[in-house]
Amino acid sequence: MTKKELKEKLDFFVDKYNTSNFIINDPISIPHKFTKKEDIEIIGLIMATISWGNRTSIINNGIHL
């Protein structure tokens, strides 16, 4: 793969995933519900440790935390 092809592929993924609409159905949406830096860091770490499997289940579990 050339550098140009790699850049095009990476740009494609940036455009696809680097939007606020993407996080709606993603576990990363849970830390975004907090405002205090400390809370964001803690819930972000917790979500990272449980983020294996079905996204809907992960999000539901995160909401209950």
C-alpha cells in the first residue's frame, strides 16, 4: 500500500467515525454524559474495561453505573 492509498483509507475512516453521530450508539457515549473531569476519567476507564461484546448491552450496563 502506498502512502497515498494509506492516507485515503485513513481519511475515509476519520470521516466515518469522527462525528458526534457515531458516539450515540457507542460505549464512549457514557463518559460524554459527565461534566467533571474526574468523573469522565473514572467512567471512561470502567467503560473501557467492560467494552467487550454487544454494544447495546455495554451501554445499558454503563448507564446503570
